[in-house]
Amino acid sequence: MEQRSRLKITGVRLVRLRTIEEAGTLEPAWNPGGEMQFRVGGGAYVEVRTDEGLVGIGPAVDPGLLPAIEKVLVGEDPFDTERHAGALRYYAAGPAYRGAAGVDIALWDLIGKACGQPLYKLWGGAKEKVPAYASMVRLSTAEERAELASRLVEEGWKAIKLRLHYETMAEDLEVVEKVRAAVGERMVIMVDGNQAQSAGDWQPGVRWDFQRAVETARQLQELGCYWLEEPLPRYAFDQLAELTARVEMPIAGGENNRGVHEFVQMLERGVYDVLQPESMVNEGVTALRKIGTLAEAFGKQVAPHHGGGNLGVIAHLHLVCSWSHAPYLELLHDPPIGDYRNGFSIMENPPLVDAEGFVAPPQGPGLGVEIRQDLIVEE
């Protein structure tokens, strides 16, 4: 039997995309006074090229990392993901959302294309679709959030995540109460306190102490919320474990934690019921697959963070559909400005949330999506 020659990586490049429209800005609940930009088209993506013409794509990386990334990868086999993950961590880790995670995703896209299979099938194929939750971005009035939730229910969405970052607990609870009154049991409600954005003791906006976290969790449990996310600082492991033990409602978090070792510590200490790792923080999906296995071994659920808005979300969709213990896919969706489809606009064939609130992974090989050629800026 003739042995197939191995693929060799020949180059890595960043490709810029034309902006079609500036959708606008929103003030994120977790960064009062800041701005989050949304656009149709625009940005960039990374390509990993091979000697056989196959090209893997992933989220953009910091241009300054490209020389180090090429030094690590050129001449190598894209299938050697463990070797590449270790070398990239050492030589080209980069910042969150602009580091080598995009290259790791592009390598897996290449592997799927070489095998002729969508990634979720290569990784186990636990399910063919997953419910998505509409993850809010901004703070608003309780009335506006209730009105938006009602519209989302009519569109088919079955779950919503509300940001609770108001000055008082009473204001936080009013939002949840009015949304619950508007949607009844037709919609699952998650809640995010965004108290773990900083690695230290300071971050903008209101800060919860342990007592507020406990009292908020108990009230949200009475309102039938599915989980409370990031109710305390990122490394307050002892307090988080105590809170998790005190309430029946799941406590979720981990989007800003970096490294498999941090998730090992959280699992061993009982910090969270639902782990929320982010591939764009954790060096790509190679690390997230390990975190998912750890979560299963400890009897925990895993619901990855939003993936950055475009190709990272597609990678997360494949991951979630490969795991039986992953209940939801997060989509940042605070329309009209923060519509998830704005981030997906760079793709020819993006997956969409259906009338039942589910989203299915693309069936093409690898990530299963292609970049719109009309958006590529030739250089």
C-alpha cells in the first residue's frame, strides 16, 4: 500500500478584509465609559498554506507575531498540533484575541480539509446542532431588555444572557424580573456579573463583595435562572467554591483564565459548575479540547466563551457539537448594532440560528466556511 506523503506548511500570512459598513458602537456592561465597535465585513484573518494547495483559515493574529510563527511552522506537518501548540506558546503566545490561537484554529481547519471531514465529526460528533443563547453586550433599562427578550423569543431564540452590572442589587434583579415576566418559561435566562474581567483587584464599574454575590445568587435561583456567571474576582477560588457549595443554581466562569493548569485548579477546588474557556485566550482549540475532557471527568458542563465574533465562534460551534456535556453556544447578539450576523458577514456560508433557536455546524471539511472573496484586500 502506497504511503501518502505528509503535508508541509509553506507559509503563514495575514489577509485584510474590506469594511462594508460600520454598524456602530455599544458601551459594554463590563467596561463603563468604553466602546465596542461592530462592523459588517472588515478586520482580517490568518491563512496557513501548504505544499499541496490546502489552506487553513483562522482568526487574525498580531502582525508582529508572523515572523516567529513562520519560523515555528514552515516545513512542518500541520497534523502535529501538540508540537506546534508547545512551540507557539513559547515563541509566539501573544495577547488574548490576537495571539497564536488563530493559527491553532487554522491548523485544525487544515486537518479537517485534509481528512475531508467537518471538525465536530473528527472530534467525536456528539450532536448535530446546539441551542444558542443571545448574549447581551450593554446595560439598558429593564423595560427595554424585556421588550428585546420578547422579540427574540418570537424569532425562535430559546435562551438569553443578561448583564448585571448596575450599582444596586435591586436594579439587577428588576431586569431579570421584568424579562422573566415578559417571556415566562419560553426562554432560559442566564446572568453575567462580569466580576472577573481583571486579573487583579481593580476593574471599572461596580464591584460585588461575597455577600452581594451570595444574595444575588439566591434571588436569581428563585427567579429560575440557569446560571450566574463570574460573580466574584477571577482568582477568588476559595470564595467562589464556597458560593458554588451554598446555592443549587450553577455558577459559571473561566473566560479570562489562561492555561489548562488554571482549569485543573478550579476543578480540583470546586470553583465552578460550568466552565467557560475561551479559545482566543487559551492558545486555540487544542487547549479547549483538553479543558473539555477535564470538565467531563469532574462531572461539570462546559460552555465556551463567545470566540471573538467570527471564525473563533465557528471553531467553538464545532467543539460544542463534539461534546455531550456542552449545553449551549454563546453568540454575542445585542441587535441591531451588536447582531451576531455582523461578525459572520465575512463568511460566504455562515451558520445561522434557526426558527427553533438551534445552530448547526457547517458540514464542509474543517471549519466548513469560506471567506467572501469580494472582501479581500489584495496587497
